[in-house]
Amino acid sequence: MMIFQAYSVFLAWLLFLRCVTSQYLFPNQTDIGVSYLRLIDATTEELVKGLERGLFTSVDLVNAYSARILEVNSTLNVVTELNPDALSIAVQLDAERASGTTRGPLHGIPILIKGNIGTADKMSTTAGSFALLGATLPQDSGVAAKLRAAGVVILGKTNLSQWANFRSNNSTNGWSAYGGQTFGAYYPQQDPSGSSSGSGVASSLGLALATLGTETSGSILSPSQANNLVGIKPTVGLTSRALVIPISERQDTVGPMTRTVRDAAYLLQAIAGKDFNDNYTLAQPFESPPDYVGALNFSSLRGKRIGIPRNIITGGAGGPVLAAFESAIQTVRRAGATIVDNTNITAYALDQYLNGNTSSIVLEADFVSNLPEKYLSKLVTNPQDVRNLADVRNFTQRFPPEEYPDRDTGVWDEALALGFNNSGPQFWAAYQTNLEVAGRQGILGLLTNYSLDALMLPTDFSAGLPARIGTPVVTVPLGFYPANTTVVRNRRGTLVRRGPNIPFGLSFLGPAWSEASLIGYAYAFEQRTMVLNGQIKYRFEVTAPALLQNACLSKFGTVREDNESQDIGISCSVTNNAVPKFKLLIVFRNEEEGMAQEPMQW
């Protein structure tokens, strides 16, 4: 946060000097002043087209997205680190493009990554904890290195549920000691879900083209659905976890969180592949990953057999979710798929899934081993001298900003109380149960026994079984809770877990290494529904002195306001105030009535 706060002062002035406006920043046509590219909607291919035509540069994009972060961060608390080197990296990438060299389709495009993904630069990798503030790494994590090799500008790091939601039994999604509380943007005080909370909100608001999240069990899928995003939870081993702060080597994975399936395919293409620093990636059944972008086919569902394991859809699903899911089944059927209903897991698997404790045992024992072996022991500098989980717990319980005991260390207490790590026979027995429950008697059994290409579930129910066996899931936007939804808060009463306009998703599940197929199914569904265009609308108002406004207008000669739809709009109005003022207004639109409610400031 300290790095972010210092850098934000510099960028605040940069905002006005370069007229980086959130809504209509750059023209997406050569006819300047006619059509403008909206960051909240911008896709990979639109940004690539603008860069190729010289309508804007990578430096412009870094400035624009950085300014957009500054506009919303004080309200929603999404980004904890801005990369001090982002501009110099963008300059280098612009020079490469000018010389006729590009590293790939993401060349020069800013991406945000979750705060547990290691980078060997001036940013901190903390997992939201002060225990790791100032610790440094010998090299980038595997996925960060692949992003850089693809020409991505790593713009910054997003807040997360602390320690990827693996510390407390009584904390909140999106809270970390280092980053504070992140909120979703679809309802005041919305629970952003977790643990990739900041990545979800950042991507939904267009604070970068896209973001990376991590998942052990639900941490990409859940915040993706809560923020109206596409999320890909890859097969464990498709993307490197080297120097990503771990929970479990058997379940951890890194994947994209984006506004469209196409953007997710581009980002997955950039980060997938083998890494000798993560031996799980060496099990990939291909020398190089499949063409995920090439898998985007409107007809992907035609002739496929899609199973519906209804007994996994247990209590807790809202009526709107179930109704939208039934509608989705019909959409998939009309797309040419055969729906095989009631492809249910066995009674034993269901009981273990709902009531067993082997999943917790595996995660806790893996964490006891993996945290020191795969991360803490690799640190070049370790200011708090935390060498293992016991050290981290001791620091957390003694350091007041960690908010202990109000937010307990219950998960760690249980892990340390096990008395064994992932090398003991007790661990192996629990892991074998996981494989049986989620594999032969669960997902893999269903796929085989019913000759299915994939399973389909509401995203609320899609994470748990694939997590245990490391198989992939893709979630896409499905719908929104209606305006008359009763607000349901979390246990602390601080976040809205369910309420009007909050999104939910649909998931496609498949066997290991089936990402290309799942991406195709998700794309076919997305293109038939286009749920991405949700009800929420934003309007930002910026006031600035006339001199700075004129500097704003110098690049393209005009700034257009959108008064027709009360969409996101920047008013570059002139006042006599010497100090620029940002004001964030979020307008909730009731699409059924076609009327906008009063703007809510929060």
C-alpha cells in the first residue's frame, strides 16, 4: 500500500497532464472525435488494433489504466501495488513495436496480477500480509515471466482475501491486513467473493485489460461470477505455480479473469506451458499448449453431450440462479448439444463431498509443507524472518495491523494441530479419498460412464469436486439477481453477499487438459447470451483547472460526454478550484423498467 500511495500522487498529476479519461479515452476509428474506446469494454483485439494503427501507444495505455485505478481505488480498494517500472517497460515495448517487433498479441497491453503472484521487481508480493512486506525473490514467478515474455506490462497487483482465504475462520472475502477491504461494484458494500477478490473487481471495472487470479478451491470461479466475468480455472499443471505463494501443490492453479471468453483465451495462451521450476507442468500431454484462441467457435456445442449432475446442486441456490440455469440448459440444447440430465455422483461421493473432512486435511497438510519449501525458503530477503507456518502465525498474532484476534488464525491452528505434513501416511489416505470421491465416483466417473464431453453447473456448485482432482472449469456470466432480491449479508454484517443486481455464473467442467474444449463451449454460450452487458452503470465526474483541461484536449482535440444513457462519462468541466477533485458516482439502472435510480455515492 505504501508503494501504491506514493506512486498514486505522481499519477494523479499525470492524469491531468495527459487527459487520461475513463470513458472515451482513445479513438477506435481513424476519424478522430467520432468513436472512442471505452476501457471498461475494451477487448484484446481492439487494443491490438489501436496499437497497430498508431492511434495510441502502450505508454498511453499504462497512463490510462493507472488513472482509472486512481479514480476507483479509494472507494472500492482494489489495487495494492502499481508497478513503478510500468512506464519504462511500456516505452521499451513501444520501441520494439516501432521497429517491427512484437512478442505476441498481448504486446504492450497492461495486465494486473493477484498479490500472491511473485515478481522480482520493485513491487511487493505479500498475500495481503505484513509478514511478507519487503521480502524479495530471486526471480519472477513462472507466470509473471511468461507474461513478460509475451510483452505484457504487469501494471500492478490486486488485493486478495488474505493468504488466499487460508488463515481465518471468521474473516471476510476481499480483506487483507495489507490491502484493506475490497468491495464489488454491483451493489453498495458488495462482497467481491474470493480469494481473487481484487482481480475480479479490477477486471470488471476495466482497471486493466484483464487480470490473473489463483485458485485452490473456488478462488477464480467465485469472484469471477460475483463480478460478471469469465474465469478459467486451469488443470493443475497447465500453468506454473513456481514462486506463487502456495496453499496446496495438488490444487493450486493460476488462471485468467476477463470480461470475454476471447480475452481469457488470449491470456491463458500466454501463461500456459511447461516450467522446470514446477514439476507438475512437466506432466502436460503436449509439447506446447493447444490453440485456445483457435478453439473459439460459435458451433462448439453442436453434437456434444453435456451432463447435469443435479445432486450436486444442494441448498443455498437462489431461485433466480436456478431459473437462469434451466434457461441455460435450453440455450445449450438449442446450440446443438445433447443434454444428459441427472448424471449424478454416487451417494458415497455426495456424502463425503458435503460432510467429509479429507479436503481440509489435504489442504492443511500441504500448506504446512508447501509454504516453507516452495516459497519462504526461496526468499532472498525476509525482513520478518518467517521460515515456516508457525513463524507466520506468531507474527500475525503479535502484529496489531493483522487484526488478531478479531480475525482469527483458525485455519492455521487446525493445520498445525494435525501433527503431520504431506509426507505422512495419514495425509496419503485423505488424498486417496479425495481422488475417489471427485474422480471415479465423481466427475471423471460421470464423464466416462455417460460418455459425456462436459458437465454443466451453476458456478455456485462447480468448484469443490474439480479442486480435489485438479481438473479444469470455465465460468461465464449467467445473470443477475433481480431488483426485488432481499439483501443477505455475510456473518460479520459488513458485506452484501446477495442482493439486487449482483451477478452469478454458469460453469463448464471437463477432464484434465480439456481447456480448449471448455473454452469453445463457454464461447458458444457467451455469444448466444451476452450476459456481460449487465445492469450496472458508472459515471465519473472530474473537475480540473482550465490549463490542465486544455492539456487534456490537446491529444485528440475533443472530449465527448455521453448524456444519452448515463453511461460512464467524464466531465472535464472547468472550475476555479486549484485542487483537482475526483468524484465517483455509481448509477444502478433497472433495465426492466428502463429507468435509472438516484446515483449512489459510497
